[in-house]
Amino acid sequence: MLLAAVAWPALAWCGPTRAQPKAPAGKTLRIGIISTVRSDAPTAGNKLFTGTLRDLGWVEGRNVVYDRVYAEGDFSRLPALAAELVARKPDLVYSSNGPPAIAVHAKTRTIPIVFSSMLDPIGAGVVQSLARPGGNVTGVANIGPELAAKRMQILREALPRMQRVGVLVTSGQLSAQGLRAVEQTVGAMVKAIPAKADTAAELDAAFSLLAENRVEALLLLQTALFMTERKRVLELAAKHRLPVMG
């Protein structure tokens, strides 16, 4: 659910029915990107963000500079990284998920912040409402965990004799909540076996783990990685003869 567009003259964010903005001549934009992942494994969301801006005329090294900071998987580093980023006064800060955006919001009420996915932005205190976020933060509210339980129910109806289901997960908060929803839904008769993949390179190992545990089907949680790598995920599922609920 899109919260709102950032009303900001330097980077005009338009809705899907409007003409796409173009980069103004002579303007160099500084955008901070804060991530929880390792610096050698940038998220698919970050790549989509910079790629879309490039399509709109904002080319790195020409009229936009990206200031990237990484928590290297250590969430405790986020407050310090957010403070460093804000101190350098970027025009905008982007985060692919909730925790970095929340950390930056704690350091500034003036620099625009955009996140691509957050479970409960109202509960986190970064927006006032989904319809009118207010303040300096906007992004996309994600209802993935709630839908994970429903997908598990449908999978059990399709495979009533299933005893082991593989759940492809990442290290993110969204996956953790989705996995809990699945585990609460399967009950005592079905065992949910998680397999983690934070990068495309880790998918093969994740499927090998599922094969070792002799899972009978695969349930995908809603994450940017699995959507971006959906072709590879389906190829591996076919290789291991696993029906997929996505």
C-alpha cells in the first residue's frame, strides 16, 4: 500500500498515472542509502531503486551521488550509521526495509526518508496514517506476514497428506514474522522447515537443505529477493520436484 508521494522539488515523485519526472539540468543530487545487509551483498530493493532513478535520468557519477552505509548484518550499528548519514546532509535517504528507516527517522525530522517495505509504519511511529503519512517519511506498508498464514492454509488443502513443508526465508524481520505465522498455522501434523537465502548465490544451498529434510512442498515468503529471483527459485523447485505456493 503506497503511503504517499514525497513532495520535494529536487526529486519529484509522481504517481503511476502521471508523467515521469526528468532530472533537471545542472542539479547534483546526494542520496543516502542505509542497509542492514553486508556491503558485498546489496539487496535487490537497492538495485531496483537506483536502477529506476537511472531510468528517470539520475545517473550515478553524473548528476547523482549515492552515499551507501551498511550494518553488515548487525542491527545494533543502525543508530550510529544513521547519525553519520544525517550529519552528511543528504537530499534524501532510502532504505529497503523498516529498521534502517526508523533509525534515520530518530535522527532527523527534515530530510525526506523513503522505505520500500515496512510491516507497521504507524506502530513504528514514522507515519501518522497510511492515507496521510505526514512528516518526512513515506514508503510501502507490507502485509506479507498475514498472507503467509493464508497461503499455508491453501497449501494444506491442496496437499492434505503433507507432513513436511519447506519455507524459504531471509534474515529480515518480514521473513521472521511470516515464518511465525506459518508455524502457527501448520499445527502439530505438519513440520515447517525453514531454509535461509539472503542472496541469489545462497539459493542452491537452501534447496539442498530442503532436499535433505525431504520436504514435500515449498512455501515462499514475501521478500524482494524471491520476487527478483523467482525464475531461479522455480527452476530449483522443478529440479527437486517440489510444488510451490507463492
